[in-house]
Amino acid sequence: MTATKPPVTDLRVALFATCFNDTMWPETPRATVRLLERLGVTVEFPMDQTCCGQMMTNTGYAGKAVPLVRRFVDVFAGYDAVVAPSGSCVGSVREQHPMIAHLAGDPGLASQVEQVRPRVYELSEFLVDVLGVTDVGASFPHRVTYHPTCHSLRMLRVGDKPLQLLRAVRGIDLVELEGAEECCGFGGTFAVKNAEVSVAMGTDKARHVTDTGAEVLVAGDNSCLAHIGGILGRQHSGIRRMHLAEILASTEEDPA
Amino acid sequence: MSTPPVQETSPTFVGMPAFPKAAHEALANTQQRANLHNATHTIRAKRASVVAEVPEWEALRVAGADAKDEALHHLGDYLEQLEESLTANGAVVHWARDADEANRIVVDIARSKEVDEVVKVKSMATQEIELNEALEEAGISAWETDLAELIVQLFGDRPSHILVPAIHRNRTEIRDVFLRQMGEFGRPAPADLTDDPARLAEAARLHLREKFLRARVAVSGANFAIADTGTLVVVESEGNGRMCLTLPETLISVVGIEKVLPTWDDLAPMLQLLPRSSTGERMNPYTTMWSGVHEGDGPQEVHVILLDNGRSHVLADALGRQALRCIRCSACLNVCPVYERTGGHAYGSVYPGPIGAVLNPQLRGTASEIDQSLPYASSLCGACFDACPVRINIPELLVELRGTVAEQGGHRAESAAMKAAAWVLSDPRRLAVAQKGATTAGRLLGKRTITKVPGLGAWTDARNVPSPPTETFRQWWARERGETSGTQEEEQR
């Protein structure tokens, strides 16, 4: 399937921007909207959305995430598909929200979670599994290396879907990253609670990225990219970090 | 007879600092980091290749987890059955609530045999209860006979890995300690010893052989304890275990109560899962099984000490009890990016790595600094769960334990920050207001590179900070699409 024949979907699709992207990396959800609309999907952005609660949950404050889970299921209840440009946040929704509902001791919330969570997709899953497209008509004539983030890899099992999408991009020179499946060391609050180990891991990851000779490091999570990119930046490596959505949104007419 | 240098450099793990502090020192040890990197990557690759050749690996993992769960869900019944079968086979069964009780039983048996030394098969349970120290206090030398445990003992060191406890040492260091120490405790190493692995192994073999042939009492653990047949199983690679388990007259086995398996058939998945996961071998070289006493063959007095030491407390936790499935293969250590960089000592226990980050706070509680910090000693990357042959969801357990630590009120500033974040994020109006801080900073800073932020030193010491944008996504959407939520309209009015 090619972009000239956009897949038609009558699904009601919502964008879950995620709070980090919304606040710090708005270019990513913007690229997601641009990409999906180009493919013929009507995207809604429910303004009452906030956060999946992952940071609280993973730091040991799952109780504090309960209202966020309630909000999440309320906001996204009416949609056939919810798309988020973040493997980590989707992982939290799909794998942790049931536990939080259970913790809240609220069977109503638990059943709402069960309704909503199977319809929440990480971007590459939505493109490949739901829309059935791997060539999204993108163009990005640069040397790129891809870091598979842990939660997309081992929680969501997106496998090589992001790579299938990237391989179909016009002009791209996609180079393999050594030790790609090893964690970059971000790990949420791990990055500050165990900063030295986190940086030791990130430095090795950054070295592998540099070794590829890539101009651009791409991943499906801006949080991991901020960590690896923060190290690459401190090294003045000149390697640009980009979210998968931004490369897939890039076209010859409107290059990223 | 001289006494072995039982962990003289650091007697025990008690009073260990929190993980980040211990990790700081470990990270600075470049020799250790190189050793660890090489060793973990070698075992990692071996494991991956032998696991990949088993098409039914996932089914085996499920079978292994199911067998352990069956035993754990009816632990009382199976333990009673185990005691009956063992007793019928001529073994003497002892029950130990904690380390002190277990150590006292071992010391009493050894004393009753009037020995001043025992030979030991590598055993995590006896390390957990610090049996060697207890024996030493009673004037009894405990000789470790596993090669790596011997190395650790000669160094007066602590183990840093479950399976390969001397993983933090390289062969030059090992040659040096053999030359320096072996003569103190028995047959010395040959003066012309090199760091050739075969020469090192030979020196160890000769040193140990006289101990095997002399010892009258051996102490072991067990990898599995089969309830229906009353059989104990030890899986090992060097043959030292076979020597200890068959030559001495008296055999004392300290077995954690979670080691029980319901039936003989349950061994089938375990003996496939364990070697491939631990040493990356299809089959381990020595599997010794013994069912009580057999006249004229092997030890004529067999004692089995069934050890609780916190395990029933772990069992009481519906989610946490899956950690008791652990078969001590150490696959999780070998794939862990944190362990690879810090080594095992930073975990402050004989159980390091991901499983240690779970098991120690479970077994010991979360009162100490180190046990409070262990659940956070992980980036939650999930490599451990994927590698675990009995499907222990370690990341899930770490998150649960973080909840336990947070409930204790351990981190006041963090608790306040999480409360504030939850308050902001529970309402899009509050989030929009908070985001103004970011966009204001974004406008002020422009394209400047941010290398320092007050209070964010833990991040900015080695990493730049992403530049905040001048417009959030929701601002862009509202501007472009003219849509606002009901709640936001209210705020804007």
C-alpha cells in the first residue's frame, strides 16, 4: 500500500499526545497529526487529556495515579483507537492501568480500563497493525540509526514495525545500531535517582550511536531521546535526535 | 589447621550504603567493569544461542513457572510430603525458622562428629545465612570447593554473582591469589603457575583433592527437593559437588523451603531450563540426585535442614510470591545493564542483580538504607523478565516494592513532588497553567543549549537539558483548530 492510495478508516481516532510531548516536544504530536491526516485519518485531540500516570506508578506512588487513570478512561472512552507517539506511555496504559484500578479497589474503573486499554496504540502499531501500511509516503534523505526503546520492545512487543516503516522512507540511509536492544539508561526517575549508572549506560549507547556515523538518531520515545541526546549534546556530537513520527511526517514537499 | 580467610575484607553485607553510593565506587573500578562487561556479554551470547535452538522454550518457561507455582500455592502440603519421603528414605529432617537456627543445627551436627572442618558445595542458602562465619566462630573451617567460590574465599572477598561469584576477577588476579594464599590453607600452588586457565584449574584441583579425601562432613544446598520421592538434586559443572555429596560420611544440606517441587516429573522442564539459562549449556556436566541413605554407598548420615528465613513472609504477598520461583540461574544478572556496570557487591547481598533487587527487600524487609534503595536500582528495561526461565515479572515486582518503600515515607521531597505532579496532572486547566512555565522559559532561552539548571545537577552533570518549546501542543491545537475543552474555555474567559 502506498501513500498515493491513502488507507481509508472510519475509525474514530484520538491522539493521546502524552504530557511530556505536549509540554516539552510538541513537534512530535504535531508530526503525528500531520502524518495521520496525510494518510486519510481524521484525528481528534480531546483537550481534557493529561497524563497516563507512569511517573507516579514507577516511582512508587501508584495511588497518586488513580485519578489520572480515571481521567484517561473517561476522556478516551468514546474512541475506536487512541494513538500515542510514545511506547513508554502506551506501555503504562496497557500494562499498568489494570494494576492501578485494582489498587483503587474500584471494579467499575477496572472494567473501564479493560474497555479502553486494548484500543490504545503506539504509533508504529497503529500504522502497521490497524491501518495496514508500512510505506507512509515519507521522504528523509539522511543517514539515520534507530534505537528501539525498552517499553516498545519488551512491553508492547512492537518488534520491527518501526524499522518496516523507516525502511520504506524515500532516500533514507538506515544504519544498524550496535547493542540496539540494550537499555539507554533513562528509566524515568532512575535517570536522577541512579544518575551515575544511568549516565554510564547512556554513554555506551551514545558511543554506539556515534559509531554508526548517523546524522540522526531516531526512537519512538522522546524521554529516551532526551537522555541519549543530552549526552550526545554534551559531547558536541552534532547528531540530531528525532522522534519516529517526525521522520514519517517528513515529505519532499515539507521536509523535516 | 589454619582457618580460611572468611570474608576478612568486609565481614558481611550488613550496613551497606544505599545502592547509588555503592554503585559510584563500583563504576570507578575500571578493571572490574572490563571484567564484568566481557563476562556478562560472553554468557549472554551463549545463553541466547542455546535458548534459540529450543523451539518450545516459551512452553518450557510456562511449565517451569507452573511447577513452582503449584508447589508454592500448596507449600505446607508439599513440605510435609517432602519430610515424610525424606524420613522414609533414612534422612533426618530439621526445620529452621531463620539463619541462626539453621546455623546452630549445622554446627551441632558438625560438633557431634568431632570435626574441625567441612567441605562445601556451592550453595546460595548457606551464603545467605552466613554459615561459614558461624562455623568459623565454632572453630570449624568451611572449605568452599567450587572453583569460583574458592577464589572468592582466597581473596577474603564477597561473591558478586550468583553463578560465577568471581566474575569481577580476571585470571591474572586469580593466579596471584593462588600463589599468595593457597599454601596458607593446604597444598600450595606450583611456583611456576601461569594464568593459563588449564594451569589454574589444575592447581585448584590438586589443592581441593586433599580436602575432598580428608573431609568427614560435607555441607551442601540443593537446587531442587522432590516431594514425592524425597530426592534432593544438585546441579553443577565441576564435579566438586559430586565429590562432596558422595565421599564424606555425613552430608548436611541446607535447603530453602521454596526449593520443593511436587513430583519427579517436574524436574524435566527444570533440568532443561536451568543449564541453558545459567551457563548457556544444553546440559550441565554433573547432576547429582540422592534420596536419603543407601547402605555402603555414599554418606551414611544425611541431614536436611529446611530453611524459612523470610520466605513465608514473601509467600504471603500475592504478587511478590512469584520471586520464590527463582531457580538461581542468574540469567537476569547477565542481561541486566545495571548489573553489568556495577557488579554484584553494590547490591549488598549474596543475591545481586535484578532478582536481588527484588528478593533482598522481600526477605529482609525495607528497614535498611540498602534495602530501600534496591527497588530503584533498575531502569525497568524488562530484559530480566524476558530472560527469566520461570517467568518472574521482575519489573512488576520492583514497582510494587517501590510502593512499599514510598509508603514508609522514605523520600519526603519526592513524595511532595509526586503529590504536586499528580495535582497538576489531574486537571487539564492546572496542566495548562503549569505549561506556561515551560513555554515562558522556552521564549526566554530561545535556541540556547542548556547545560545547567539549579536543582537538576543529577541530570545536568553529564547531560544537556532539552530546550523547552515556545508553544505547547495543546496551545498549537487550540490555535490551529480553534478547539478548546469546556474546562479550558472557562479558564480563558
